[in-house]
Amino acid sequence: MRVVGDETTSDRSLLAGLFVADYDKLVRLARLLGDPGDAEDVVQSAFIRVYRRGRLRDPAQAGAYLRRTVVNLTRSAWRRKQTARRHAAALAPDEVSDPDVAGQLAIRAAIAALPRRQREAVVLRYFADLSEAATADLMRVSIGSVKSYTSRGLARLGELLAGSPS
């Protein structure tokens, strides 16, 4: 192992391997948890943080730390955007003629309308395909809380989507 400054070549190769293996999944996760336009920036920031903070020392935990960093950065970006939206004038969205696009936008809008914890539980369980235990660990709550958030989130999604034209 060759040391360059306080970086090692094994850290770089592990980071490159994680990037190739997990980048697309992490971008999808960030898109569903927060603003789709911020997803790639959030994931890139997460990779930088993981690398700079030396979290690659334990390769078995690097992927989990990376996911948690993406969730936390997405939360922060979401909060900043919500604050900005509260202070900005509301603009009406343009009408969408493609039914598939309209349906996707309705689903994204419904997911975005969920309370943060419900949104996270639903996205992590059903879009990121994590187990209840992995979701609980990532959200730092109990498995029972994940079940509750997921149940309430799915019920609310059903209500929101039943009321939307698609």
C-alpha cells in the first residue's frame, strides 16, 4: 500500500469500487427522498465526505456509512428547499399532456407531501428495497417505528393518489 499524503491507494480503489457499485442506487434513493434535481450533487457530496472523514478504514461499513450520509445530506437539502419555498411565491405547475409523466409527477408529489419520517420509511422500504431492520438502523429508530411510519405513509399515499387525476 503506497501512502500519498494521508490518502492511501487502497482507500481510492475502495472508493472507486463503491462509486461503480452504488452510485446509481444512491442517486435513486436521494431522488426519492428529496428533490430529484439535487440527487446527484447530494450523492457526490456524500462520497467526498466519506472519503475525507476516513470512513473507508472499515470496508464492510463504508457502504452503510455512505447510505446514511446520503440520507442525512438529503434531509439537509430538503430542509433548505422547504425553507426557501415557504418564503417564495407559489407558482402553479404547467399542465402535463403525457399520462405516464403526469402519473410519475403525481407519485413524486404525493411522496413529497408525506411527513419526513413517513417519506423516508416508504422510500427506504419500497424503493431502496431495504429490510425493516436496515431501514430502522438507517433512520435511527426502532423496527416498530418503521412499521408504523410505513403503514401510515402508505395509507396517506393512497389518499393523496386517489384524489389526484392521473
